[in-house]
Amino acid sequence: MELTSIGADLQVHRDFGPFAGQGLTLARVAAAYRGRYRLITADAEPDAEPSGALWYRSDGASMPVTGDWVAARMIDPAEAIVEAVLPRRTLFSRRAAGRREEQQPIAANIDLVFLVSGLDGDFNVRRIERYLALAAGSGAQAVIVLNKRDVCADLAARVAEARAVAAGAPVLTASTLAADGLEELRRHLAPGRTVALLGSSGVGKSSIVNSLLGEQRLRTHLVREDDSHGRHTTTHRELIPIPDAGALIDTPGMREIQLWAGTESVDRAFDEIAALAAGCRYRDCSHTSEDGCAVRQALDEGSIDAARLSGYHKLRAEAEWHESQADPLAALERKRKWKIIHKAARAYKQH
């Protein structure tokens, strides 16, 4: 197998250079199973486990995940030891479940993300906004894929809703059941490009992968008719090479996804609100009650949607909280600035 076909660009080879002299092999993680991995090398697909040294020097977020490029020591064609993870170009992560502030990597070295939403009961523009913020934080480009268009009673309305929150990302529609719209998806595949599919259970990610592969590679199940919920057919993240078209990464469904992104990523996902915010009277305007707020003015004039603004406030607050956990001193400085801003706003109203 040519590793260049699934993304081994010149930079990957440069990063691997120091390991080549140690007798190690360049490989990519095709799947991760709680400390065990399946790798793809130029001529084998061995099972692997991390070396003791890698365990020792790595935290949870830096251990290998699907899509990582690694330096592996081959035991035989079927077994290997992962000695090191090469620098990641992009990393799609979410906040891990629980109270601790921990990053949970989902997939690495992704060039493009298909954000898949079902045009049945699953459709939710607020969830699309959240995925777009995470995609912006990952460094990958995003394409919104509205699947199951064959069951949508008003396709034009749903597309319009998605485009209103897309922040410039393309919006495509498809139906794997009716084999419609798949050529538009194929145009985004290319040698050396890795495309990950993300979305809730039952939106049809595995069916899209099967359709693009031209074979029933992954198991699929019908969703429940009463609430459009699907079962977790995909149980782990898997990288699947496509001949002459790069690779796809299928992922388990995530109905609730905790934000792991900074305020800049949220602003990119809400680019029209961020552009308006640049015209506010105060540089750190909260866009809630300050006089001279360009965002509030646009809301009053009807040029931005109240639900869209509410989603922005929610994700921005989450991102600021995460940043404060990473840098408590910065959080205290932000709190001090807000006291000054609100004091100035009250004084302005009194005059």
C-alpha cells in the first residue's frame, strides 16, 4: 500500500526522519482499542501496543488515536510496538466526560470533516454550530452534509437553516438509500486527503462510507421511527483507505458533545456575529446590555437571529470557562476588565 495515498506528505516523512535510522517503520493508526492499535504500513496491517517509554512520557491526550502517524518497531508482519507519535497537523477533540477538565482526542491529521446531520428527527442547527466550533478548533475544514434528503418534506427550508449557521462551510444534501448526492461528496475525496465523518448516532455516517467505498464494509442499522435515534453501529473510530482517493475515518455517534475549543474557534463558527462585534463601543463587549453594542443593534433590526445569538453566547461562555481553567490568572484579569466595563456603562447611562 502507498502510504502517500492516505496522507503521508513530505512533512510526515521529515518528522519520521530521526526514527528511520533507529530501524523503525512509518505507520498510521487505522483503529484504536483501549491501548491496542491496528496500524497501516507500506506492506502490512499489524496489531500494535504502545511501548513502555511511550506510556511513561505521554499524557492521555498525546497517546495514539485514529489517524495518527507513528514510528513503530515491527516484531513481525502481524505485530508491532508503537515507539512514538509524530507531530499532528490537526486534532479533533472534545471535552472528556466528568468534572475534570480533560481533552479527549477523537481523530488526528484530518484534512476535512463531513459534519453529518439527518434530515429526519435528528436535524438540529444548534448541534451543527457546536460541531463547527470544534472543527474550527481542530484546524480541519468542514463540510455540512444533510443526509436522508429522501425523507425530508421541505428540503429547501432545511438547507436554508443550515446555510444560515454554516459560517462559509459548504452545505450538501444526500441520500444513501436513494443514491442521491453522493457524487458531490466524492468530489471532496482526493489522494492524500483524510476525511472524517462526525455526527449523532443514526445519521447515516457508516452508510455514507459504504456508498463512497462501493461496498458494504461497515455494519448499519435502521433508526427507530418514533424518535429517529440510531443504535451505535460503529463502536470505534476506524480509518479506511480508499483506492486513489485518500482515506475516510468513521466515528461512533455522539449525541452530546462537550466543547473543547477556544473563543477564537467559536468566533470563526459565528463569523457574522464576530464581524459585528468588531464595531461595538467596548472591545470586550458582552453583547447583552451595553450601549453602543453593534450586535444588539443588529438583533433589534432583525439582521441576526435571537436563537443564533443565544447559541453564540452559550458556546462563548463554555470556551471562556475552558480557557480560565487553563489559565486562572487570565480569568482574573478578564473579571477585572468586566468590572471596569460595567462601571463605565452605568456612568454613561447616567449622563
